[in-house]
Amino acid sequence: MSDAHAPGTLTPDKPAPHKPAPHKPASDAGRRIALVDVNCFYASAERAFDPSLEGRPLVVLSNNDGCAVTRSPEAKALGIPVGEPWFKIAPRAKEWGLVARSSNYELYGDISSRVMELLGRYSAWLEVYSIDEAFLGVKGTPDELLRLGQTIKLAVRRNVGVPVCVGIANTKTLAKLANKWAKNNPGLNGVCHWDAMPAQARQALMRRLSVVELWGVAGRLTRRLNALGIHSILDLANADPVRIRDRFSVVLMRTVLELQGTPCIPMEEERIGRDQLIVSRSFSTPITTRADLRQVMSVYAQQASARLAKHGLQAKVLTAFAGTSHYNPRDTSYPSVSVTLPMPTADPVLLTKASHALLPRIQEGIKYARAGIMVTDLRPAGQQSALPMFTNPHEERGIGTLLEDISRRYGRGSVGLGHAGIRGGPDWSMQRTMLSPRYTTNWDELLLVKAA
């Protein structure tokens, strides 16, 4: 949130010039939605196991240590913008006392799972929205819910080691807004109940915040709203929902209604209603041969198989692709191929064979910087049974599930089919030169605690 929109000083000097947005009570008395969000998630996960990072400026870098994707509050205070390339920051890192870490996805995924499991103890109605935030269904008076928010905040900090903020409101959109308020106003101690805040303060906050800071409103939509004289969140809350629907979409109309206190965005038990799944990475060292790319495609196909199996899905179409760097205009090549599978499947053998259809299109000697696999036309597993003569023996024997179980127990790279199981292959894996230990997912990297 920019300084211009900081909610720390929200007491208005004079009555709001706008008509207050209507605030409608929930139809089910006392029933509210809480949004729990981990503060600076990647940085907080790093600090959970390394207390020496507390109070120091810290950035977590993107794939191949490219740019800053997460900044601690101390790093933000240095003026480091999100997306700033590391090579621009590095020369001044020592002067600033800045610490950088490579993205430790294994650690972050496990920390996220622990947070979500803990949140599930406080509500039977839990929607995991992203790796670092979740919606919970809660019920009680404002005072009871404020106490519950503090209980959740302290429980996550004590049991998992990361700080969270809690926003509570009648709708998801207002819960997001309340969470933003809690995160940027130290006086709230990390928990904000929208109903418990004075109406004048709510209006002042919404008047100060641009619509671009609203959940689901991007820059292009902001410009269109600005053209209609809608600049602040309060402007949008005071708008006619029907007019917004006619000029924009039903989705934005729902946002207006949610700002007015009418719940319109339903709870989703699990966000897997996707129509595609992608496994793609940039290489730390370019690949120049079909043999090396065969190993890459084999690994990615088996990762896609594991993800499909995890969500109980099967795919009917696989698309494999590769590409040279955009910074290499001399040698350009962007081959791709789509393969229709004989039946919906998550079988790693079939997906691996299908991915190899890309290899004849690879030009030997060209430096490929990226490759990936996308599976589409996804369907629930077992929805379509094949005739006996077309059954897949690997899927019948659960080969994909077996590989996933072994990988989960012994770590990624411990087993693979065909070329995906070859050790000592090309140096194409993601570069992470400043990687912290995977404290919770690797036996060799467990944190050692020594008695004083």
C-alpha cells in the first residue's frame, strides 16, 4: 500500500463529501468471513528458522535468482521495488546490510500446509485461497470475533512461527479490505473487524484508497472506472450495481454489492476447478541438444502426472513447448506440439511418451532457455471407463501413485521413469545459489538445536 493511501491516520477532518455506502447486516446473524493472510510470506518463512534475519532487510528472489519477489518491511524501507533485478541490488547489499535468499519452494509449501491445517481447527468452513491466505467462516459478536482473530494470530505465530493478520467482515471483499487495514495500522494489533470500526473511519479508508487496490481490480479496469469518475473504493461502493453490470460485467457488479455488504462471492471448498495445468521452468544453463531436453521433458511430464493424481484428475491433451531467450535475438526457436492422448489419463508413462513428440522439432545447437508441459481437457479420474482392450496397465497398477509416494518420502529426484531417473544429467535445473536449508522436508537439512 502506498504512503498516500496509508490507513494509519484515518480520522477525517470533516464529514465525507460522498454519500456513505450502505452497510447491510448479514442475513444470518453473527455469521462473518475472516481472511487470514501471512505477512510477507516468503520472508517470514525464512525468518521462522533463522532468527538472525529478524529486523534485517531481506529479499527473496525469483527463479534462477532473477529478481526480488518478496521484500521484508526493512527492505521496502530501502526503496527496493518488487521485481527489481538482483544484479542491480547486489552492489549495494553489503552497504545496506541486505540479505538475499533463493526461493525455497519446499520450505514455503510445507509452512503453508501447516498454517492451513492449523486454521482448519478454528472453522469447519475453510477456503485456501493462495499459498499464504485463506478464508474462514466464523460466527459470533464483534467482541467474540475480535478475540478469535487474536487467538488465531497468536496460535499461528506460536505453532508455525510466522506472523499473520486477520480481517473479518460480512463479505469476502470487505474481509480483504479489513485485512489490508489490519496490516497497515499498528494500532489494530493485526486484527480488524469491519463492523467494529466507526462508520466514519470506514468511509475515510475507502475514500483514501484507489480502486486499483481493490481485490480483483487491475490497472486497465481502473482506467475505465476513472473515465466514469470512479476513482476511490468509496466511489465504487456508491455506484449503481446495475449500471456497473451494464458497463462492465457481472463480476464487477458483485464487487459493488459486496462493498455494500451483500455477500455475492460464494465459498469454494477447494480451488481446483482449473481447465489446465502447466509445469514450466527457465533453465540455469541453456540446453542445446535433444538428448538433454528429453530428460527435461521426462521430469516435467512426471511432475504433471503427480499433480494430476493429487487432485484426482486426468488429461486428454498434452502440449509440450520450448523456447530460446528473448534476449537472444540471433537464434530464435519456439517449437511446440500438442498430442491428443488415447484416453483421459494421469499415467506418467503415457505423458512422458507424449512429451517426447516435441523432440523432432528441437534444433540441435540452439540455446533453449525454457521448456514446459501443459495438460488440458481435464476430467475427474474414473469418470470415463475404457474398454478392457484399451485399459492402461501402468495406471491399473498405480505406477504414478507409487512414484509420488516415493518422492514424498525420499524427496524429489529420488526416483524417476526412464530419462527422468538418470542422475548426473545436464545442469539445466533451476539456479538457487542462496538457498536456505529445507528444514522441514529434507532429513539431511533438519535444524539442529544445541543446548546452551
